Amino acid sequence: MKRLILAVLLVTVTTVPAQTQATSATIKGYVIDSACLFIKNLGKPVSKECAVKCAKAGSPLVILADDGTFYLPISSEMPATGQNERLMKFAGERVVIRGKVFERGGAHALVIEEINAESPAK
């Protein structure tokens, strides 16, 4: 009986995934469609109209930070929801985002807590 309990406990401990630690961050950059980011290797969107058109066609919008890191916007809700609708009004524009960053296997994801258009430079 002790072996059975130990075996069940061991299986339970090894199959429960560890919760990934998020870090709070403020990110400045562009909201750009993911296809243009990768296929065309763009450093910024071609135009707002282009980014909106691709997003409406189903291309996920991502955040391209000033340091070249790209972030996949994700939902903290389960079941998860897509973030294109929330980002659409910022497509092709510069933004300032405050949120939680998750990293895994070299990829970066972002749960957006607050997003605003970046103020124009003076």
C-alpha cells in the first residue's frame, strides 16, 4: 500500500506542470501583422491600412519592440481569446504597453494590462 501511495504521489508531482513566472514590463514598439514581420522582415509596418487589411484577413497582430524583440499578445483568460480585436485600433502604429511577459523556448508572449498610442515625439 505504501508503494502504491508513493507511486501515485510521484506521478502526480511529475505530471503537474510548473506555473511559468511572468515579469511585469513596459514595452514600446509597433503593432504589426506577423506575416509582414517574418516574410518581409520589416522593422516597422508599411502603413496602418496594410496592417489592418492583413489583420482583418486573419494574420495575428504582434508587438515589435524597439529592441527588435517581438511579443505574441495572449489572453490570461481560459479558454484563451485572440487579441486582434483589442489591437486593431493600434494596427500599424506605435504603442506603449504595460503588461506581463512570459518567455518559453526563446519566444516572448505578452498579457496586455494597458495599451496606449505612443505620444508623438516633440
